Amino acid sequence: MPFAWTQGSGKSIFCKEFVALSLKNKEQVIAVLTDESPSNFIETLKTGYNIDKWILQNKLIIMIVILGE
């Protein structure tokens, strides 16, 4: 589900909540990051959820995409 909203519109918050709720519903999630480090993404998810088990179970897969200018 790609998002191209403007800066500050809540894309990151929406996506992290979507990821967390999908994982809670036992769905596998592939997060494609273009402008956030994986460590920051994981840390902000850890604030409200215990995601370590999802990573260990390969339910959460994180991909990094570097976009060219």
C-alpha cells in the first residue's frame, strides 16, 4: 500500500499502526523503508508493542530502498 502524502500528514504514524495491527492479527508484514532507518522504525514500534517475537518468527521483514535523485 504505497503512500505519497505531503510531509507531516501522518504517513509514518499510520503505517506503523497498520504494521502493528497486522502483526497482532497474525499476518506477515514486509515494511519497505525509504527515509527511515530500520533501528528507528523498530524502536518506535517497540514503544507500544513487543515486536521482537514477530521479528524472530519472520512475521516482520524490513527492506531498505534507497531512492535516487
